[in-house]
Amino acid sequence: MIAPNPTTGLKPPPPPARPWTNTRIAGHVLMALWIVAGISLVAYLLGNLEKPILEALLPYLPADWATWADARLETHEFDSFLERYGAKYVEGFLVTLQIVGLSLLFGALLSIPIALARSSTWKIFSAPAYAYVYFFRGTPLLAQTFLIYYGFGSFRPELQSVGLWWFFRDAFYCVVFAFSLNTAAYQAEILRGAIQNIAKGQWEGAAALGLTRPVTFFKVILPQALMVALRPYGNEIILMIKGSAIAAIITIYDIMGETRRAYSRTYDFQAYIWAAVIYLIIVETLRRVWDRIEARLTRHLKR
């Protein structure tokens, strides 16, 4: 609301109407087309949910509607895509969660010593850590996965002699191993940047109290650094969830693996639409949960 002039009490004149230029018209037309396309896509996908929706609503419908719904369920043959492959998508979803969860856990454990080595003034520690981070951040995750799965497979006799072939012959273990090494490099840089963001006065204050450097790091510096790194960590988790689709290329039946199998049997493009919807739901749920966690942990910083 526009406040009146304190001297005269009169309101200023309204702003002139925006003219309908060609650019504005084209923008509204494109937006309308996107809205129509979105509504059509949702309606198409909901067509696969007609049977479970009718079954769920049947006890709560009025008598006339219940009769119609019951007759439709008996006379109409439902053979939707979700009925055939919905359970497979659930299995793929669980596999994706296992891959991402284990990779992030092992990567987080590995990132702490790498971040410490990267921050060290001793070249014997910082140089290998730098090379590790440089390689895994500078090469594609797909290439890293192939190097581990197919590369180590070339050394089967050697691995069998040392008792490690059982690990590298399993695609699931290779994927978790590759993803863990990859995310460890990113998490190490996130953690290193967060640690360097902590003021040096924290170290000096802890030293004045007689605390050793390891105690200072784990009790004083690391908790504050993790708070600074919360948002980048959330972004890394989201990237790992989307990047986990690479696992399908080496015969892992995660979400994308089940999607490829379903499409190869039906040639129905909605297989990939449902995969995109599942990934979108996972990412959006994680984003909201991470916002809650961040708000909870940083509540003392709000004024």
C-alpha cells in the first residue's frame, strides 16, 4: 500500500500500466504452454494410479459413486505401468539409499584425515592429499567407477592371491568404493575450507587454556567447522543422490537400473518420467530435512 503525502494527505498517482510488448506476450504464451504441458503430464501419470485411488476412496464414497467405482473396478482391466513395475522401483529406491548412505558414511570418515593432510605444512602429508583431491575432483565419476570395476577386474589373479577378488568382483562393492573415494575428495575440501574459516583466535585461546592441538581440533574447531559446512554438505549429498544413477551402467539395479530394465521391456517413456519424479521427491525431501537440521543447529546464531 502506498502511503499518502504527509503534507497534503494525497496519494501519489498510480504507476502507468505496462505495455503489452512482443517480449511480454511471448513470455506469457510460453508460460501457458508450460502449464498445459505440466497439467497434461500429471494427468497422464495419475492415469496409472486410478485403480489404487478408487480402492482407497471406495469406503468413503457416497452410495451412487461407490456403485460406479465398484463397477469400474470389476469391468475395467487395469494394467498400468506402476502395477507391473512399482515394486521394482521400490527395490531400486532401497538400493539407491544403500549406495548413497554407505558412500557418504565412508567418504565422511575418509575426508577428515585427508582434510588434515591438506592443511598440513609438511609436504609429505599435503602433497599426496592434494594429488588425491586433484584426481578425484578433476575426473568424471563415471570414469572412476569404470576404472575400479573394469580396471581391477584385469588383475583377477593378483587379487585372488591376496584374497580381495571377492570384493572387486561384486559390482555393488565397487560402486560403493568408487563413490566413497569420490565424495571423500569433495567432503575433504568442504571440511578444509570450513576449518580455515574458523578464526585463529580459537586455536590461541585453546592453547592458552592448556589444551593440546588434537583436543582443540576435535572439541573446539571441528564442531564449529561442521556448522559452517552444513550447506555445502547438503549440496554434496544431493549431488551424490543424482550421481548414483551411474551405478546402473555396471548392472546395479538401483532406481535408474530398474528404469532401464522396465523401458527395455515396454518401450514406455513414462519409465524415465517416474524415475525423474522419484529423484525429485528424494531431493526435495532431503532439502527440507536439511533446512530443518540447519535451522536447529544454528538457532543460537539468530538475532
